[in-house]
Amino acid sequence: MGLVVMKFGGSSVANAEKIKNVARRVIQTRDKGNRVVVVVSAPGDTTDDLITMAEGITPEPDPREMDMLLATGEQISIALLGMAIKDKGCKAISLTGAQVGILTDNTHSNAKVKHIPTDKIRKELKRGNIVIVAGFQGVTENEDITTLGRGGSDLTAVALASVLKADVCEIFTDVMGVYTTDPRVVPEARKLDTISYDEMLEMAGLGAQVMQARSIEVAKKFNIDIHVRSTFSEAEGTFITREVQKMEDVVVRGIASDKNQAKISIIDLPDKPGEAARMFKDLADKHINVDMIIQSSASDGRNDISFTVGHKDLSKTLEVMERIRRELGAKDVIHDSNVAKVSIVGVGMRSHVGVAAKMFSALAREGINIEMISTSEIKISCVIKNTQVDKAVKAIHRVFNLDKKK
Ligand code: ADP
Ligand code: ASP
Ligand code: MG
């Protein structure tokens, strides 16, 4: 008898019909002789709606109370799914993160999982229950409720699969698997049969919403095979697995884009040792995550530095940069919130040449200007105007023949 972790995202539990469908699928897996642990997200847009509700009270909600609020979304789903499964004559029990004992640190809204005891879940499985766990939430040593970052139910599922030594971790969503790029943006996008942890990690970090990046880090660390598949179809989806040699034959596995970017430039800054260190330390102290950085070559002992941050950090970043401008005697701080990042990802880039040139030429042919570039061993990212992203993704998809099965 196997142990299966099945995670259903928000769109899979968005209404009563969908919840009944999830109950049917879960029971089907149980009827094949498996013990089943189910993880669910909040229904539909509930998490976004809860955030809007909080913003109606205050622009800066208290982090502890915010997590208390956001965790209620998943609690709706576990209760409704519990009812649906029991209504079909099967035994089930719903548990919050705190009831399972998912222990986290106290970084509200982005907590790290420290420990997951398995005794409670195992006891309920032994009693013949399908165990339904609320995704996205945990509890601190002080019994404060925490959440695990947006998309965090993926992390709950992978972490549970790891501690329970599950045979498989299935992530059910509203598309057939992981595609070469977002199939809602590019209809020619092709479903991938497999993708390596490193490729999925890059894709997720660069904007592919289908999996939460942190969940892939955990999967890689503990070698958990993940099967991403559709809630609404029986077809096989995509396996996220350890890298095998032949994966390098494919140069570009996929394309990701992120429209939530802003570019900030500090102009005419004295070119002295320690200035950049000082600036990025001040930003880090405010927990601002800086992504790409470029520095122009100095002339007359002065230069410009540009970098990108996520939209949500823009106003905080501008406050820090204005202070730095005054203190260091720079001329100006300018920003552009209409930029986006488009990236190609593939382990094959390690062993193939000319990949960047091909990407840049595809953009040039579409008249798209590249404002910044960054590369790593398995990815190339470009900052461009955000109005041109969809056109860029389509052009790059075409030039690397991603619509064709390799
Ligand atoms: P869930 O509610 O199941 O967690 P998400 O909305 O978080 O689902 O993720 C699924 C969505 O991710 C898809 O509807 C799709 O639009 C988007 N997506 C972005 N990039 C990709 C990709 N490369 N492959 C598949 N889906 C992608
Ligand atoms: N409901 C949470 C979110 O919307 C967690 C999740 O869906 O995985 O981010
Ligand atoms: Mg998700």
C-alpha cells in the first residue's frame, strides 16, 4: 500500500462542484489501495480578497494579525473538502497546520518550516481516515499562526511528502503540467514531460507561477519527485526530478516572465570604494530584495548604478535611495515601474554556445530594446518594457522551436 500526498490549488477548489470533483479524485486514489494525505489551498481568489479586506483597515496591517487572517482561507477548503468526502461515504479528517504541528520560525507572511511531526497524521491514517491538511500555514513555538509565502501550499505538500516518506507528491492545478511557458500567454506552449529541479527552481523564481520556488528547493534537498498535473483530467502531467544526463541535450527548457519589476537608477554618484556596499547594505537592512544590478563605467570619478526590485518594494526603495543620494552627494534618483523581466532557462545552456545571441536577436527583430541583462549557468534574463513582454516571450519561444517536441 502506498502513501500519496495530493495537493489541490485554489482554482481546483473554487466552488462546490470543484470541491466535489476533488473529493472524487481523492477517493479514487484511496480506492486503489493508497493511504492519502490531501493538501488544499484557499478557494479561488480568497487569499487576494482577504488581503484587500486587510488593506481596507490599514495600509500596513500588523504581520501577526495578517497571518491570522490569511490562514482562514485554507481553513474554508479543508472543512468543505472534509464534508464532501464524508458525504461520499468515506472517512476523512481535516486538520489545520497548527493541529498537525507544522512548526515554523516567526517570519510572518514568509515563515520557514522548522519541523513537522508525523504522529498525528499517521494516527489518523491508521484509523482509516483520508487526512486533509490546510496548506500555506504553520505555527510558531509561541503558538502564533504563520503563513509560508504566496503559493505556500506547494511547500506544505512537498514538506509533508518528505517527512511522511510518501511514494509520490502530486500537485493538481488548472493546467496539464509545467509548460515551456505560461500556456495562458502563449497558446503554442508545450507541456513538458520532465523538468529538473534546478530548471523548475529558476522558472519559478523568474515568474512561472505554477510552482512556488521554495517548495522546489525543499524537493531538491530531499529528493522528492513531484508530479504536476491537471485536476480536471486523468492524463499524465510533468515530473519534476533530479537531473539526468540527457536533459542537457535541450538548450532551452522554458521561458518565464515577471511583470512586477521596477528599475531604479542613481545618477552621477562619486566613484569611491565602499559606496555600492553601503547602498546595498542599507537596502538589505530594509529587507529589500535587489535583483539585477548594473554599473556604468566611471568618467570624471563619477558613475551611475541601476538595479531592479519587485513592485511591492518600490516606495520603500525610493525612500532609502533618496537618503543615500543626499548623503553620498549623487545628482539624482530616477525610476521606471513599467519594466519587466523575460528569462530563458535550461541546463543545456552549460554545454551550448550562442544561446544569448539567439535570444537577443529574436528581441531585436521585434524592435524590443534590452535595458539590462543578467546570466547564470542555466539562465539568461533581460529587462525590457513591460508592454512588450508577451511579444518577447512569443518571439523567443519561436526562435528556440519550443513548440516542437524534442
Ligand atoms: P494553483 O491555484 O493550482 O496553485 P497557480 O495559479 O498557482 O495554480 O498556478 C497555475 C498557473 O500557473 C497556470 O494557470 C498558468 O497560467 C501559470 N503558469 C505560469 N507559467 C507556467 C508554466 N510554465 N507552465 C504551466 N503553468 C504556468
Ligand atoms: N492561498 C495561498 C495563496 O494564494 C497559498 C496557495 O495558494 O498556495 O498564495
Ligand atoms: Mg499555486
